[in-house]
Amino acid sequence: MRGSKLSLNHKRSFLGIAFIAPWLLGFVFMFATPLIQSIKFSFSKLTVDPSGFSLDWVGWSNFNNALFVDATFNRVLTESVRDMVLNVPMILFFSLFSATLLNQKFRGRILARAIFFLPVILASNAISAAEASGLINLVGDATAVNELGQSGSQYNVMSMVMILRDIGLPLSFVDYIVDAILRIYEIITSSGVQILIFLAALQSVPGAMYEVAKIEGATAYESFWKITFPLVSPLILTNVIYTIIDSFSGSSVTQMIFSTAFTTQNFGLSAAMSWIYTLIISLILIIVGYVLSKRVHYN
């Protein structure tokens, strides 16, 4: 009887399988077939005929056209990677800073958290559908707000640039800070989920550790870097991966791939572009995950 009981490792294994079962079933029955078809399309020329479509094997021709013949794919792909490299640190810093503030005890904390989660709601499919139907015009309103803010704060921005240059900061770093300030609406819109993840991580830090640090004479600055930052570092890795994927999923490359397939009807070239894009994203995620995992502090 005792030998028939499952060990703790087996129970955890079954729990893990049950946890990933919905995703696994969805992948097998919904995504596996289109994934295999896209591989076939990338090595073929697809021709639509009355009976459906036919495939003519062309080998690596579609990949060669995407990388060396198409005039815009390389440029758009490079710009997307560059924008990702610039945007991810901005979003992570703002998310961690906002989550730290929202984790403090003050009146109206629940309302403040709801307000910071509004960008996630505004970026949802329901809002996008309403905007596409003309019921609302968030993009136009956001553009107007950004233009008004930028036009009304040119003097302040130039003053900030002069102050930062007087401190002795490099010009490239000053440009990066100014660019983050001018694109604050975009950063806030992309930070809703990351703020929630950081907030959950901050709430899991034991309060007794801060009390001990305070008794030992540690300042708030020292407590943050010695206690808070190491304990939330696993979630920093999670947010980095999420932010990279999120920035790529809505980039101009995906729009170009979509228009190549459904506007110019070149499905083979579109599939090749999508696989090149997927491989580059996977390579970036592997490198970033490997580097950051070496510096993550696990409890």
C-alpha cells in the first residue's frame, strides 16, 4: 500500500503536465498544422487556382529574395531590432519604478493601481475593434496629446538637455533620456502588464527582511539594492522576455509580412520573411535569457 503512493516529485510532474495541457492541446490541434504549412510555403511558390492552391518547390529562393532582393525588409527588420533594444530598458525601468511606488501604503492605492492598468485595457482587442469601427479615436487623441506635450515643452526639454550636459553625461545618454521623456505615452501604454508582474514580486518580499535591515541601520536606498532588487530579479527576466516578444509582435515587420501575403499575394515570400523574423527573435531571446539567468538571484 505504501509503495503505491506517488512521490512528491511525481505529483509535481503530473501537476506540471496538467498546467501546460491546455497550451499543449491548443498547439497540437490549432497551431501545428499551420506551422508545418508555413514551412512548406517558405520553400515554395504558391499559386491560387479554382481548386485551391498549388505549390511549386523553389528551395531557398524566397529567403534569398527576402534578404538580398527585397528593398525594404532588411531596413524594417533592423529598425525593429533597434527599437526593441532602445524600448526594453525604458519600459522595464518605468515599470519597476511605478510598481515600487504603487507598493507603498497610501490612500487611494487601489484606484492608482487601476489607473496604471488602464493601458492594458486600452490596448485590448475590444478597444481596437471599437477604434476600427470609428466609435473612438484613441490614436488620434494620443497623437494630439503627444504633439501638444512636445510643442509645449520644447524649452523644458532644452533646459533639461543643458542640465544633463553640464553634469557631464555623454551626449548619447542624454539623447536616450530625452527620447524616453518625449515618448512617455508610448512607454506607459506598453508597461501595464510589467507593472502588475513587478507589483506581485514586490508583495512577495517578506516584510521582516526590511525590518531587520532598518534595525541594522540600512537606508531605503541600500534596502532596495540589497533586498528588493535581488528578490525581484527572477521577475525582471520574465518581464524582459515578455517585453521583447510584445515589442516584436506589434512591429512594422509583422505588418510588412501581412501585406506581402494578403496584398501582393506572395505567400511564399511572406512565409520566408516570417521564419527569418522568428529565428532572429528566438536567437535574441536565447541570448538574453542565457545572459540574464546567470545574474538572477533565486530564493
